[in-house]
Amino acid sequence: MTKVVFYRSGGVFYGFEEQGHTGFGQEGDDILCAALSAMTMLIINTIEVAYASDVEYTIDDETTNIRVRSKAALLEFEEDERKRYAVSGLFMSYFYQLNELLEEYYEFLDVEVKDVDYE
């Protein structure tokens, strides 16, 4: 099972952490895992390239632990309101997309939210 924990501060999503293999299919042929990986890389690349903002991320293939966070989503770190809205919107969109996937893949996916300040 893959567990995804989203980080939120003051109601604003600013990152997430993923752990574990989904177990939906064989490693290398797991379409659910591939979907999560593709969405994660889309978020990282969009923040970094399209929005020209810093994004902190670590990807550990051995432990299957992925952590993605961006200060650009938060008022205390980013002055540009449109950029904050866009970056936090990416994280929020991923949260809602995963909740949609939970309807069909609830045995392979767990999603939660932690309200915690950016550290």
C-alpha cells in the first residue's frame, strides 16, 4: 500500500510525502504506482519550470519514500499571490485526484492530511 500524507498550513496545501509500493501490480508493471509517479513528477516540474519556484524534493527508490514541498505556496515565503495560488493549487489538485482514486483502489492507497507549519 502507498500512503500519501499531505502537508497543509493555514488551510493551504504546500507538500506531501509518499511511502510504500501500491501492490496493485508487479513491480515495474504497476499502473497505479506509475500514475502516482507521473503525477508527482508533473507537480515537481511545473513548480520548478513553469512557475520558476523552488521545490524541495527527495526520491528514495530503495525505501519508496518521496517527499515534495514548496515554500512558494505559503504567504510567509512568497509575495506573488498568483504564484502562491498556483503552487498550492497543484498540491490540492493532487489531493483531490488521489481521493478519487481511493474509490476504486482503496486497498492499495491511503491518503491523509496533516496540518503543520513548514519546517
